[in-house]
Amino acid sequence: MVNTEILQAIQKECAEYNASLIAVSKNRPTADILALYDQGQRDFGENRVQELLPKSGVLPGDINWHLIGHLQKNKAKSVIPVATLIHSADSIALIELLDEWAVQSGRTIKILLQMHIAREENKYGFSGSEILQWLDEGGPALLKAVRICGLMGMATFTEDQNQIRKEFRQLRAFFDRVKREFWPDNKDFGVLSMGMSGDYKLALAEGSTMIRVGSALFS
Ligand SMILES: *Cc1c(COP(=O)(O)O)cnc(C)c1O
């Protein structure tokens, strides 16, 4: 079941911060997605390609699909025609592969670089130094069809609000640094995807431009 009051409240908060809301619909039936769609929600996030593809095939064509979970290389090709934005680009090899497939299919594909900001070891993503090194070497300039639109991160799963705030603040600072030092004129690079059901308010306060909210929307 969809909680439309909460949806409207979060949409309003996003508007106040000039941020956008991705409704995370993983593990939810298409009826729930349509209920949110009927309330005006158009951006939906899925974490698995195997779930995104069938849902996108049967749901309205004006939905923007976001891939937010780890992308296996053997699924990279199939997601390109469907995904509006891939939040979870987490290795240079994957980005280069997406570039090859996008060139072959005559498309461009928008991605975010997923940054590892949490204390947990098991989360995917780049370290800041890996990204800075890649930028220093001019790696992104070699890409023909991938457009790097910003960064994504997930905070540590903890009750400690100060820890979460610190991680979001560091990610925002890194985003600003990359923009300033490497891409001051890159109009694509403007998205900072951070914040989920439990921490989206903190994320907005710390400069998120895109939140990914799932469980809070459902009751
Ligand atoms: C599931 C998921 C979310 C949404 O999490 P909720 O706590 O349900 O809001 C956000 N981002 C990613 C990457 C996810 O996998």
C-alpha cells in the first residue's frame, strides 16, 4: 500500500530544497508504482536490472527509471536503452563498458559515480582518491557516450545522526571540489544523489539534490 500523504510531504520538502525525489520501487508490485504515478510521481528507482526491465515494459512510457543498485557487467548492455540515470557506476571498468555499449547502440547514457562514504566495508563505490586520480589522468575525456552527471553515496547504517551528517557533508564537499577543480564548465555535472527513508532530511540539509526514498512511501 502506498502512503500518499507521506509522498506529498516529501515532494514538498524536495521542492523547498530544489531537489528531486526518486521513489524506490524495488520489491514493490506494479500496482504500487501506478498508485504513486497517479499522484504525479515520475521518477522511480530499482536496484536490479532483472526487475527494472520487466517493470519498465509494462508501465507508462513517461516514467524515468533510475538504476540505483550494483550493475553486473553482463547486464550493462540491456539497461542502457531503459535507464534515465545509472546512480551506481562503481568501477572504471564498468564505466568503460557502458561507454562501449552506448556507442554501439548509438545512445548516450547518464551516470553518477558511486562513492564509498560509509564505514561498512561491504558497500560498493569509489574512494575520493580513486576519482581524483582518474580525473588527473584525464580518464573521463576518453569516454564518448557516457555523461558523468554527478555523485551518489550511501551513509553508514547507524542511529548516530552526527556520523550520517558528517558523511553527507564530506560527500557534498567532495562534489563541490570536483566541480570546482575539474568541471567548472560541465553543465552535466550537477547531481548529488544522497538520502534514503531514514536520513533524507539530513541529506537535504547537507546539500543533496536527489533523494532515493523507498520504504517511507509504503505502509
Ligand atoms: C533500497 C534503496 C534505497 C531506498 O531505501 P529506503 O530505506 O527503503 O528508503 C535507496 N538507495 C539504494 C541504493 C537502495 O538500494
